[in-house]
Amino acid sequence: METNAVHPVEAGPRKVARRARVAAPAHELFALVANPHRHHEVDGSGTVRPEVIGPRELRLGDRFQVAMRMGPLPYRMTSTVTALEPDRVVEWQHPGGHRWRWEFEPQADETTLVTEVFDYSTSRVPALLERLKAPQRNARSIEAGLVALQRAHGS
């Protein structure tokens, strides 16, 4: 895999996934994403704010609330952790049913392959998300977030 590139990943129907190599150990990247108070650091959409209610280290079943802003509209999103494997996977589900998943694959050269997935196959309104172009918009946001993560870690 090219060092600084972000690549599409086939993850299945109604899933948008991208993967990038990041010059940091998996445990460090996992700690970042498993702390919702730091999600604004990996948000490529520009909607996530640093105001968070919830734990600083997520565990399976935890709920957390993040301040968001889309254009001039502020709102809050409460999510529930639906999968968590230390140093490997963090996933949370939004109230609408869609999920965000992060996977970390340590590499022999001390880098990590990071895959971010927007999974709307579990959404209550997948067709509406498609009409609103959410998959395409989220693909661009995932790419921007992964590039920011690479830059923050000197990749």
C-alpha cells in the first residue's frame, strides 16, 4: 500500500470504507479514536465539535454525546458503542441506526493500516441517506479525516 494514499475498500452493500497507512502504532491510534473527547481531531467533515459528554475511554455499551454543527445548525448526537476490541476496533451507532467503525491493523514496520467505515446498512432510512448523498459526502469526509490523521503522525 502506498504510504500516503487513502484507498477505497470494498466493505459490502451500503458501506463506505477507506483505508490509509499511518506512521503510528495501533495502540496510539486506537486510544485517540476510543476517546470521544478527541473525535474532532479525526473528523474530516468539519461537523464534530470538541464539546463531549461521556467517558474518555470507551467501553462496549457506553453512550456518549458529541456537539455537532452542520452549516449554521448546531445539534447534538448521542451514540452507543456497538463493538470494541482493544487496539483493533472501535464502532458506535447513531440514533438513526447507521454506524461508524474504525479498524486498526498493526504492521511490522510500526505503522498501522487504519480503515474507517460508514455503515448505513443498519440505518432506519438508508434510501433517504442515499437521496441526501450521505454516502458520497461521508466518503469525502473519511478521506479528509484519514489524511489529517496521517499528517498529524508524520505519514
